Amino acid sequence: MAATGSEKQAATAFYVSTPIYYVNDAPHLGHAYTTVAGDVLTRWHRQRGEKVWYLTGTDEHGQKIMRTAEANDVTPQAWCDKLVEEAWKPLWEHLNIANDDFIRTTEKRHTDRVQEFVQDLYDKDEIYKGGYEGPYCVGCEEYKLPGDLIEDEDGVKLCPIHKKPVEILKEENYFFKLSEYGPKLLEFYAANPGFIQPESARNEVVNFVKQGLQDLSISRSTFDWGVPVPWDDKHVIYVWVDALLNYATAVGYGANQEKFDGTFPANVHLVGKDILRFHAVIWPAMLMAQGLPLPGRVAANGWLMVGGEKMSKSNLTGIKPQDLTSHFGVDAYRWYFLRAIAFGSDGSFSWEDFTARYTSELANDYGNLASRLAAMVGKYYGGTLPGATAAGEAEQAVREGLAKAVATADLKIGEELDFQGGILAIFDFVKQVNGYITEQEPWKVAKDESPEGKARLATILYTASDALRGVAVLLNSVMPETSQKLWESLGAEESLGALSDQRVQDAGTWGLLQPGATVTKGAVLFPRLEEKPA
């Protein structure tokens, strides 16, 4: 049985990848959704103190890219260079994506290794020459099975994803013996039930493989924008074989064995559900053929929907990620999609829903709590955090609430990729702290000048402050800029050190925030929203 990424030794990196994205146009909300999810996941594991490797990049070969470049009257390479440098990389920087590498499939470090990998398979008799005729979707860069197609009102066969007519292609190709790997894949799926997520995606893949696999065309001969087949330069390597290999070439396959051994295979491949079969069928079969270990998990996220249709460049209704970040802020943007949509399910976006959640949960529940607390410490203690000396059942409940939030969020986000569930656990605790403040009424307690009253007030304000210290750690992966502001506002940096050095698993330890710390009321964490832009 093939080894998997979930069996890697602790000394190796927790390796997460996004799909490498086609550069036929600028990135949209769907691309950003997957990339932010990967960023939150890897930041979370870094916050655990683990070694992490986060990979993203661009897929730059294939007929779709070639046609797009021709339509814009530039070479394919010039088109890719422009889009990557002016659109893709700047957006990831804007969204605070902390990727460790950005792979481009036109880079020599990739193309040389792709040729070596395919040559090895050819030498092992895993590849043969043959011919093929069938319906091909340029948008998917994939031959379609007749049963996968849909028809328009005129009976024209369409790709079910792009809703565009397929092209009937007939060409001489080289084929990978994918059909031989069906039984091995089914055995692997059975032994590793968590390999494909969610469960609905796993069932789809298993049923697909059970129907029998066809050998995979791994070359194209009708155009030349791709990696040349090393033994036959009249062919270029099929773009999906080229693309999938980025997960190996980016971490040193064939070039840096030490790095490769310390990183590969990926613990988690994040993919859109429309490209699940490539990652859950073709990719593991290629690795099996080469004797390489298989990934730990292929997690398929759902589609962002608009008007009941998958969000894409053609129906984005003019919305770019920057349109939202300029209105709501980058941290709120990162939070919203993972909070509002269960990862693995389809979800709809609307300005109205984003606005409502921003106002209720971010501004009112979270931001207002931080602001009120800092103001009270400033008013009653001159900005110096008091210690807790009169703790009772109410304080014990807050402590237990924080410990529960830490345990739940760590499981949901760090292990189950249930970002929504983890975020909800954290914000349930925020609501609990708000409730604690409301019930304890420190503004009334402050009127009691007795020693008991003073002790009680100090305890209430310390309890809420240390609770927010834990919240800052828990939300650092999701909203790093806001968490840093809160961390500094609480005076935590001076006694506890950098926020990035705090461990998720220790965030529930009570009493870490030191009495005497300087608490300051900084800028509002989540400012009131202006009118929706026209």
C-alpha cells in the first residue's frame, strides 16, 4: 500500500497546496477563496509551532492560454508574465497570503523535471503511442466522456462546467496506462477513507473509478504551447500532467532530494470540486506509477455562487476581491467567506449578507468589546491592567469557555478543515465575554469604593482582558492585522512577546496576560461601513 502525506514524520513540513491557477485572466473571488483558506490553514499550523510549507502558483501552458494570448496579440509567455506580475502576485500580497513559494509552470525548475518524470514513465512502459477522437473542452483542458456532456436547446453538446460547445478532436497521442490503476486506487481509497473530502466528493470519485478508467492521453500534437515530450518533440505534454507535477517540482523533485524528502507529499491539496478527478484519480495514479508516496488529503471546496450559477469570469458581475476589500477591509474579507460558507459546500455571496455579518459579529460583538474594555481600563486604572483577586463562578465560566474555544477551534480548523465551525467556536466565546461584561456591570461596580468593590472591578476587567488575549491568538490566522492591533492594545507584546510566537494550544492557559501591562485604546478594529459603492 502506498504511503501517504498523513504518515509523514513530525520533522517534515506540514505541506499545503492550492491549485495552480490558469492565467487566461485576472484572479476572481473563487481563486481568492481557496487561497485564503490555505493561508488560514497554514498560519494555524505555524501558530502551533510546526514547520509549514504553503505553495500556490500559476498554470501557464495549454491551448486555452495560447488562444487567450493570440486574442490579445501577444505571445503566450508575454501574456503569462504580464498577468502574473500585474494581477496574481499583487493580489496575494494584498490579501496577506503568506505563501512560501509561488510556482510558475513555465519556469525551468519545473519544465525540466516534468520531462524527466514523463521520460521515466515512458522508460517503465507506463506510456504508449495511440490515437484518440472525442469531445474536448478547451476551458477544462480535458477530453470529456459523452455521458458528461449536456445539450443546449439546439442539441449542441456543451461542457457542463463552462456551458460552451465542446470540440471534436482527433489526433495521435501518447497515453498513460491509467486503466490499470483502477483497482489500486479503489484499494487505496478503502484503506484511507479520509483521503478525499468531503464525503460527497469521495463518493463521486469512488463511483467514477468503479465504472472503469480509460487510459489518459498525456500529449497533444495540434499546438505547441507546452512542455515538449522528451522523446518526440512533435508533441507537448498534456497540460494537466504538466500542472499536477508542480506539487513535486516546487519542493525539489529531481533537484533537491533533502528538501523533497522533508516536504513531499502534500498533507493537504486544496482544490475546486470541478478539478477533483485530476487530483484524486490521475495524480495518485501517476505517483503510484513512479513509486512515490501519495498525498494525505484532497479537500474539494464548493463553488461561490452568484444568481444560482458558479462564480466565474463571465458572470462575476464586475466584482473583484479588491472591490470588497476596499469597502470591508482585508481582514474582514478573509473572515467572511470562511465564516459564511461551510468549506466543501457551495455558497452564495451577497453584499447584504456581508454587510450584516460585518456589522453584527465583527463591529458590534468583537470590535465593540475590545474598544469598551480598553476604555474602561483607561478610565478606571489609567491604562494599567489590574490583577484579578476576587474570582468566582462567573470568572471560572469564562476560563472554561476559553479552553473550550481553543480545543474546538484547533480541532475544526487545524484537523478537520471546518473553518466555519472553528470561527463560530471563537465567536461564541466572544459572545460569552460580552455577556459576562453585561452581567457583571463593571461601570456600576466602579462606584463601590470599598476594598471589595475595587477588587471586584479589577477582577472583571482582568478576566475580560485575558479572554481577549486568547481571542487574539485564535484569530491571528484568520485576521492577522486586526489580531496584531488587539495584541498591542492589550499590552501583551511587552510581556508575552510577538503574537506570532504564541501557541494555539497554549491560548487557553489562563492568566498569561500580565497585570501592569499598558492597555491602550487604539483605532477602531472594524470601522462603521460607508454606503455600498455604486
